[in-house]
Amino acid sequence: MLAAQLRPGGALVFALPAAYLGQPDPLGGGPDPWLTELPSRLVSGRSQEPDVGPGLPDEEELLTMLRCAALRPEVWAVKTRWTLESQAAWFRLPAVGGAMRPDLDGDALAVAVDRALAGCRPGSWRPERWVGFTAWR
């Protein structure tokens, strides 16, 4: 059980993009205000379909799961300006970009992200909110 891994008074802390929880962000700016150009370029030419797992729980479902694990959750949020460059850094992470390009790993994934980024129009951004959870034992 997750709670058993924490010392009394210890906490589990994590954050997710709000969009992953079904809470979309508003439109940004620049030539690609939704930042769809980079992921479209990254997945074009892939040689294998990505694995599609089950959907993520929403915020209330996460809170319920944490409470069922005998934890006392608190929710917090942070807003950031998500740029094309920050999106590229995110896609270079194997857990993220690897899901989009399962045919690539490590350096090959980073090269593919950089190649896709080079074809994008610069200056795009959008606001992004992350929802965080601190769950106390």
C-alpha cells in the first residue's frame, strides 16, 4: 500500500498538466497558439502505432484514490507560459516522447524532436496550468 511507504507525517507530492485531468488551458499566442505543430511533426513518419493506455483519472477520482490509500490530500496549482521550446524539452523525455514515437529511444528520440522542432514556426506559446497534489500520511 502506498501510505505504508511513507513515514508518519510524510507526504507524496506530484503534479500533472491540468489538461491531463480534463481541464483544458486557454488559447495562447504566436503562429501556433495551441502548440499542435511540434507533436504533429514528431509523429509523422513514425513506423509503429503508439500504445494507447487507459485514460487518466480526473481530479476528483485522484482525490478519492488518495483518500482510499489512507492519505490526506491537498490540491494546489501553478500556471506557466508553455513555449514551443518547453514542449520540445517535454517530448525529449522518454516517458513522454517515447509514447509518441515507440520506435525511437534515447538519443534517437532527442534527434527526432530536434528535427521536428526545426520545422516549426518560432514564437508560439500557450498558458498551461499544472494541478499538484500533496498527500499526507
